[in-house]
Amino acid sequence: MSDIKVEGFKASEILAGLAQVFDGYSEQEKKSQIKKTNGIFELRVKNAEGKEAVWTIDLKATGTVYKGEPKQKANVTIILSDDTFQQLAEGKLDGQKAFMTGKLKTKGNMMFATKLDGVLKSAKAKAKL
């Protein structure tokens, strides 16, 4: 899954791990995640150098993670720094707190954005990311 990784982004390692977890899901587990989440996250991550990379977590149709803009319209676009994403993924930062302090911005369905925490937590439990 090296096509997910982008040099200079910690988020790419985390998302590559998330993609591996999704790939390891049985059809039943994948269907369950899709049913539970039912949507598409577009992640726009800025690193320390100010470069931006985009990833998509599709839990509406395919149950996959890929680099680049979503193939269908995203339910929510989440804009955050590489460090903030890493803290979210590690469970050191709560998504709502990140939003309230301006570390995370959303475009689209803000309430759907809260589901990202659950997606990251379930994947972390499965993979020990």
C-alpha cells in the first residue's frame, strides 16, 4: 500500500496502516463498518513545510483508503495539520476539542466528522497502530 504514503507526512503512515486494516477485514466486517459509518471522509493534511496532501476514507461504497480526492462527493472534508491528525489517531486528542480550538476545520457535514474518531479507534484496536 505504498501508493498511500506521501514523503514528509506522518499521516501517510497512519493511513497506510488503516488501509491494511481495511484490507484485512472480512466481507462481513467491511459491510458492518460501511453500514455503521455510511459516508466518505476527505482528509486535507498540511505538514510542517506547509505542503498539503489529500486522502479519502471511503466507508460508503468500497471500504477503502486511498490517496487523492474522493471519487464521489465526500460527506465531510476535514482540514488539519499532520501533527493534529497524528494526535487524533493516537487518541491523544479528541476530535471535538481539536475543532473547538481551531486545530481542525470541516467543510460539509460537521456531525459526520465526529464518526472519524470511531473509525480510527476501531482500526487502532484491530491493528495496534
